[in-house]
Amino acid sequence: QVQLVESGGGLVQTGGSLRLSCAASGFTFSSRPMSWYRQAPGKERELVAGISNTGRVTTYPDSVKGRFTISRDNPKNTVYLQMNSLKFEDTAIYYCKTVWLAKDYWGQGTQVTVSS
């Protein structure tokens, strides 16, 4: 079965950095685009980064562009999210996501808290 397991969240001060990881299993990782989303309390879940199956194409919303970097290691079945210059408003639960056989799969999420 498809499993996505996030790690690397925590508490960090404004301006700090964190690196999230998402370990994938149960599907052909190298064939699928991957993405990171986040959900803050009282807000809808939003896309923060996407990456093609090869890693050559990435996409970000303006809110994180230039601060966040998504990458992947296909032999390790892992996708990463490097977050720099963190802001208070980046506080949220961060999820990785994939689509396999026309179904969405999400990890359990990892909490990122940025203190001002």
C-alpha cells in the first residue's frame, strides 16, 4: 500500500531554516510528481511546492518562492522541502502528497512552528 511519512518539522525562530523529508513506499516513486502542502489553523490546505517525477521541473506559489526549495532523491524514494527565511505565517502542518492510480495519497503531516 502507498505510504508517505513526513519528518523534520519542529520549532524554529523567525528567519531560521528547516528541512522536511517525505519517505515514500508502495508505488513507483520515480514515475510520479510529488508535492508539499500546508494547512494552518482555520485555513484551507494550500500547495507550497511541486516537483516533476524527474526533478527537473518545480513550482512554487509567490508566498514561498525564493525561500522554499523542493527536491527529490529517486533512488531513496524521498522528497525534501528546504525552508529558509521562515516567517511566522509559515506556521502550519506540512503534508506531502502524490497521486497513484488516480487516487490522492497524503502523509500524516509534520508540524512546523515559527516563533516571532
